[in-house]
Amino acid sequence: MLINIPLNRPTIIIGDFNVNMLIKESKSTMLKNFMNKYKFEIIIFEFTTIYNTQLDHIWTNAPIQQCFSSIT
């Protein structure tokens, strides 16, 4: 839970959220708003599955210039 994370340190949250961030729907909007409330930004902006969905997320509160992602 985010309440257990020290928010004054650069932190990365990685996982399968089962929320497709490529589709604007209530679940994706709610997740984005929740994470932004705690100063987390998503750093993957393309699909992460063979079904062209983005269910695997990487969120960070570190300066975004210090982070990058790629698909292998």
C-alpha cells in the first residue's frame, strides 16, 4: 500500500495492475488520479501484452528524466 511507502524517497512501483492504461475508462482514470495524488507518474506509454493492452505498469515518484523503459 502506498501509505507504507516513504514518499520522500525515489520509489518505483512495478506490477500487473489489470488496468489497461491505453483505454480511457473509469478504472484507468481512477488509478491515474490515485497515483498522481501521491506524486507517482507512469513511465510506460505503449502496450505490454500480445493483446495490445497495457496491464504491466511502472510508476515512479523519481524525477522522470532519470527513468526510462523499453520493451524487450
